[in-house]
Amino acid sequence: MAFIEKTVSSETVYNGPIFDIVQYTVEAENGLAKRDVLQHNGAVIIIAIKDDGKIIMEKQFRKPFDAVLYELPAGKIDRGEDPETAALRELQEETGYKAGSIEHLMTYYPTCGYSTEILYIYVCRELEEGETNLDPGESVDVIEFGADELVDMVMKNEIKDSKAIIGVLYARQAGII
């Protein structure tokens, strides 16, 4: 049976606009230990499927890798916001599309060893084009791919973003794309 750690103390060591970092002192199985935990409100990922079956993707520069990456539309959940509302908001802000229908596909913990972030994947359909409303400093190219093409891109390691990899492969396995 897994040992459950008891928190002895905690201290916020960083407060930021997107996440905070809390350092915990815990009673571990073999004595006291430190645990640094990134506190995050969570995020949403959107598999936006057009009437013709094409899937909306984005190309976006990501500083940690100094590279332009293929990603599904995604974004953080604001404090007090529910995930479905965040998904509809992020889809419109980043791509301009509004969804006539939305369905929760799955939820997962991307980095359970050090983060409280929870990711929620939604499928959006009945898309209506509109205007984007990007955050300051955000630059996104909106592109479309067929489902088979996206799966091939994942398998050829052309898509490196884990959110997109998980979303595409899960949606394929579930028969959604």
C-alpha cells in the first residue's frame, strides 16, 4: 500500500501571474522531506472539429524551446471559472471560432509529481467563424488538418506538445476523429 505523507508545514516561495510555488515539509515514510509544488488553476484543451471533419490546430512560438510548435487550442482556467466556460472562451479568443456544441472528453494530471495542474479536454463542434481576441503578447497561427494527418504527425514526432499528442490519440481511440 502506498504511504500517505502528512504535511508538517508549508510556505509559498513564489507568487506569479500564472502559478505559485509552495514548498511543503512532509512526514515521508523514511523521515521529513521537502516537496515543491506548483499551484496552478488548471487548463483546457479543445479539439475543435469543423463540419468538413478538419480539426483546428495552432502554431505558436514557445520560449522554453525557442521553437514554433503545433498545438490544439488551449489555455488556462481563470480563478472561479468552470472548465467548460474556459474552453469556450479560449476557443473563441485564440481561433475566433464559437462552438454550437461542447462535450467533455477526458481529464488528466500532466505532471502529478510537482504540480496541481489538471487538464480538461473538450470536443467542440458546430463551429462558427468569428474574430480572435488574443492576450497581449500572444501570437497564434490557426491552421486545419485532417484527423489522419494529425495522427501521422504525432507518430512521426512532428507534434511535440503533450496536450496535442494526448488529445489527438485519445480522440482517435475513442472514435471521435
